[in-house]
Amino acid sequence: MPNTNQALIIALMALALATKAGATEEVELFHQLERSANLADVAIGSDTFDEAGEILGFKYSRPLDLYVGPDEWQEAEKQPFAHMKYARNH
């Protein structure tokens, strides 16, 4: 079960670090989320990490096997083999 308070703190810390670094792209924010989770000893892929990611707009997509923004997540979840299409297009 995720620790909601810890997830919120990780998300806010990632947002602060990304803002301080002048991040302008989603990928930079996600890297700060990973960094914040590591600093808090929270495993990437854990329920708490997933919740922190969702606070910032990232969701884990099983078909893609990666974290994506909400638009990409909705599209991927409709397609069981989305990872193949995604790999070809990116």
C-alpha cells in the first residue's frame, strides 16, 4: 500500500528540483522524480513511486512497460501490443 504523504513529498521535491534546474520537458521532470525517490529510499516501480508519478501526471503503462503522460497512457491501454507500435514511432 502506498504511503500517500511520502508520495506527495517525493512529487513536490521532484517538482522543486525540476523548477530549480529550469526543466522544460516532461522527461526532465521524470528524472527528478526518480532522483527524489532514490533520495527517499523509495523503489522505482513501487506503489509509493507510482502514486508520486501520478501526482505529477505520469502513469505506468503495462503494455508499454514504462511511465508515460496521460495522453500516451490512454492510447497505450487501448492496445495490448502498444509497446511494439511505440517502439517503431519513437
